[in-house]
Amino acid sequence: MGGNAASGRPEVGTRVVTVRADEPALDKTFDYLAPSDVRVGDVVRIDLHGRRLGGWVVDVDVEPPAGVDLKPLAKVSGWGPSRDLVDLADWAAWRWAGQPPHFLRTATAASVVRGLPPAARPASAQGVEDALAADALRAGRAVLRLPPSADLFPLALQAARLGPTLVVCSSHAQERHLAARLRRAGLVVAAHPRDWAQARAGAHVVIGARAAAWAPCPDLAAVVVLDEHEEVHQEEASPTWHARDVAVERAARAGVPCVLTSPCPSLEALAWGALVSPSRADERAGWPVVDVVDRRREDPLRSDLYSEKLVDLVRSGRRLVCVLNRKGRAALLVCAACSDLARCETCQSAVAMGESTLVCRRCATTRPVVCQSCGSGKLKQRRLGVSRAREDLERLGRVPVGEVTGDSDDLPDTNVLVGTEAVLRRVDRADAVAFLDLDAELLAPRYRAGEEAMALVARAARLVGGKAGGGRVLLQTRQPKHEVVQAALLADPSRVSAVERERRAILRLPPAAAVAHVSGAPAAAYVEPLLGRIDVEVLGPAADGSYLVRAADVRTLCDALDATPRPGGRLRVAVDPARL
DNA sequence: CGGACAAGCTGA
DNA sequence: CAGCTTGTCCGG
């Protein structure tokens, strides 16, 4: 069993392979004897130290380590990622201070793939050539700034003319819509992860949301990332990898063109590639009419949340979506039986729901989940801002108004809807969108607040369409001169990037520097050796015990993190944190 | 990670 | 010194 292990030479019909176990805590790889038809990327099972583990072959025909008695693989399960993705997983582990298994899992089919379907035959080019898309693809590394209502299909089609193309979408709705149109154009389209085997075998277009950055795509010829500015492209959990950056690296390694699209490109994208955009006239036409209401000029006797222009829109009978982000993220708890507000017994402050008790936000006193007034144990979250606005708009507009919550399945059947920014993801069409309090976004205490606000306005703009279709966006603000308001008004997103770029340079925040947020109990122990380095700066600890590690650029930061040992325990390292 | 084994603590 | 906990090492 296991061949001539003592001499370190495999038997005929076997080879020595290196396996990465599917166990993130194991940072070593191990060598095994394998059948000679095993390929890099194959999913295998191994016996390791009395355990049976899954894993991936990451190298074949390696020099067996001296003095080790090699064991055979326990099982070869099936197809896995190709060698380029196995290598990309190692790069991503460095780039986001994670472990390769995280990425290899994302790059692997959900269930075992024993065989592959036939590969797609080369596609026949058809359709009208899109000049702007062709420009972007020719540029190699391009940021294609298209207005919100622009059709992204011509770009995908144009890219697919070059050969197998990877398309990373910002939503499943966008993915389904585009996939259907590409199929109608006669292309073999594999949706990731559902059609993993077809993608692995060879398709004309491999398409999906964030995880599709890790989809197989043999003979990759072009990479396209749609709405690269959208925060959904970044994984929230650690490692906080970004599909845009993975796609960019993948295209660079393959030596193929990469196009990032966005109505309002991120500073990261603009720092990376050449900006390609339509004529000013075309870009303006693709943005809706924007109305700015200066809340400072509104009649102070009525609530300045409901301007005359807004009430007119509510009464207009058109389909209107109102966005109101609750101020202070804390939702209030209200008794389901008697509607009394749940307060702290000690300090009368509003309480929040803890693990199994109510916790005071101010003094941290805990008490059981029971209403003080009526003794009911049923409390509900009340998002005061939105519920109140719904009632007010209904009264002022004298029309029914529906409230959209993040989790409820069906949309209210009313022409006018109110919700937090989540409403912009739930609704796919409207005549007008009104931001009741844009300042809540503009002034949010997050370093990307400006870009995030611009992204919301762009999302609203997509909902209502361009100027030709009569689309309208209403912005109520006390800062009408703010660059986000001006950018929307003039359909010129570069106004935001210009201001933001300078601000980030002054504050030394990305992309002017590279940062990682380190939190969790072992954070102090982890950053300790980093304090002695001259190429990184450690800020903190913050009130929650977390640290910020900063370096001049990504390479310096990631090299430093890579060289730092991980103490045990629940440590979170977020490289390029979306929020600080 | 999780098993193996070694070093340290306790109780009789 | 058995019997148990805690720590460190290592796996092919």
C-alpha cells in the first residue's frame, strides 16, 4: 500500500501531489501519492493525522519530501478549480489576510462534479458593434462610465466576441436579465454557481454575482465587472475580498482585457484604469431630471421633511418611492400589545434587544424581555422614521402610502412607497424617487459616505430611467452645494471623485493609503509585532479594542500582515474595510 | 483543526 | 505518584 515510500519514488501509474486541506487553520500543505490522472485543482479526500479531510490538489509531480512515508489519497472526488484559480486563491489569501481554503471553496462547485458536459463550440459573432464598449475593451484596463439607465448588454456581447468572457454582476436580477439576453443572442451562458460544470467545460459567457469572480472560465478572453462601485461586490465577512479586485487580478494574470462599468466609478477603479465615457450630452440624457429642495428654505412651521414639491409628487398619481434612512441606526422596541416604548428601568433610555434580555444602550443595565406597562413578552422593532413618514405622507398627500421593510416578502400595492435605502433594491421601476433626508447619507460618519450617497442616487436614477422617459429624482437637503447633489444635478459624477480623492489624500485613507481593521479579543496581541515596523502605522486601540493598520500601499500592508503570526482566538482582519 | 504527548497541579 | 488539566507540537 502506498508504493515504494521509503525510497520516495512513486510507483508506476502514481504521482506525488501536494494537497491543500479544506481546513483554514492548517496553513501547511501535505504531499500524497495519487493516481497519475489526478490534475491540479481536483477535489480530494485525505487521511491526515487520524482525520479524514477534504482538500484540493494544488500541485502535481512534486519532489517528495525526504524521510516522509507518503500516504495515498483517500479519494479523488471530482473536478475543482483550474490551476490559475488555485494560484489566484493563494494571491487572495495574501491580499485580504485570509486563508486559501476560503477562496478555493468559492471556486468549487457546491456538489461533487464527476464529469463535464461538452464544451461550447466557438461562438459566431453577431449583433451590432458597440463603439464605446469596443473602445473600453481595446484599452485593456478600462473604467466604462455609463449613465444609470444605460444598457449593459452591448458591452457583454462585445466582450464575448473576443472569446470566453467572465461577467460579474451586482445583483441576481441583473445577472438573470443579462444571461437571458445573451442566450437569446445564441451564446452558451453558464450561470455561476448553478452551471459550474458547464463553465468548467467551456462556455461563451460565465456570469454571476460576486462569487462569479471565482467561476471557472477556460480560455478566458475578457473580464467585465458591472457596477463596480456597488458595495455588494465586497464580502462582508473576513476575508473581506472584493470581486472587482479579484476580477482585475485575474484578467491581468491571464493577459486579457478587463472593463469595469459604473455610473459613478469608485476612486479605486479610477486609480486603476483608463476612464472611458460617452459624450456629455449622452451621459446627461442617461440621468434623470434632478430636483433639489433646499430644506433650509422650507416653511419652518411645517415639518421640513415634506416639501411642497414632495407633496405634489405624492399627489401626482405617479409611482413614487420615498427613501428615508432612519437616523441613528438604533431601532426602537415597542410593545406589540400596548405600543409602549421599552425603556431602561434605571436611566429611562431606550433599550435594545440583547442575546435573551433587553440591554440599555446608555448604562448597559439588562432586564427580561417584558413590557413594563402591560407585562406582555412580545416586543417589536419600530423603525420610527419610516413608519412615521408613511403616516405623515398619507395624511398630507391624501393617498394611500405603503411602507417597505427590508424583510417583508411582498410590496404594498400602493403608488407611493416609503422605506429605508433597502427600498431601492426591492423596487425595480418607478416614475420618481425622493430622498426625504439626503443629509442623513451625506453626513453619515463613514469615510465613504459621499460615494455611498452617490451610489444611492445612481440606484434611484436607474429606477426612474433617463430624462427622455420623464424620470425624476427629488433630493431634499440642507446642503444643496454638496458635490453629490451637484454631481446628480449635472449628471457629472466626476465632481464627487475630484473632491473625495483630495479628501482621502489628506486623511490618508484608501485609495491614498492601504488600511486594515483588526478586531476581536486577540487584536492587541496580533498588532503587537506590527508596532515595531517602520513601514506600517498602527492606530488604536479604539473604544471597542480594535486597531487600524495603515501602510502607504496595498503591497506593503499585505506583506506586513502576511509576516505577522496569528494568535489563536476570534481575530478579524478586514483589509480594505468598506466602513471605518 | 484536533490528536498526542509532555509538563504542571492536586490530593492522599 | 495516579489522575487530571493545560500547553505545545505536528500532521505527508
